[in-house]
Amino acid sequence: MAGFTDENEEMVLCGANAYEQKYYLNPEFEGLPDSVKEELQIMCVTYTEDVGGILLLVFDEEGNLELKVDHEEGDFFFDEIGSVLKIKQLQQTKMELFESLELFFRVFYLGEDVPEEN
């Protein structure tokens, strides 16, 4: 999973899988502060415990962080409505974290300059 995938130019940051009861952090991001790694793990695992399925946090080729949700076909326990609501909640409550991660990715992986604050 390290690096970009050829077909869609995305890089997985982390994810959780309710079916395997596992959390994954891409080794490329081991250098993140422990507090950030813990927050990501708690967020991903809590999401999959609440609604089921699989949650991935993925950077696209422009450095935007996307929350991608998937579930197994025939999983009647997966809460689609709860999933949509939970993703919207995370996008609001974790906005600062997500923006910081996007900036980190753009600077360290895409080689962009740090934007100056006004």
C-alpha cells in the first residue's frame, strides 16, 4: 500500500475494517505525531464499530483527504444512513485535523511550498 497506486493515483493514510476487526496505518505516515495517529485510530475504529463496513482515509493526487466507505455485499447490518451522517459529522468535527493532514501531505509528499498566513 505504500506510495500511490497506478490506476487511481491515491495514497491510503489509514483505515479500519469491521469485518476483520483491524486498523491499518500506512507505514509511510509513521512519522506523524503519536497524538495524531491515536486520534486517527480512535476515529476509524469508532466509525466501523458504530456503522460497520470499511472506512479508508485516502489522499488523492492533489492532496485532498477523502473518507471512503465500503461494505460487503449482503451485509444487512451495515447502516448506510448512519454512515452518511457519521461521515458528515467527522468532516465537521475533524475539519482542523483533516486540513492539517492535507497540508502535511502537500508539503512532504507533493513538494508544495507552505502557504504563508496573512
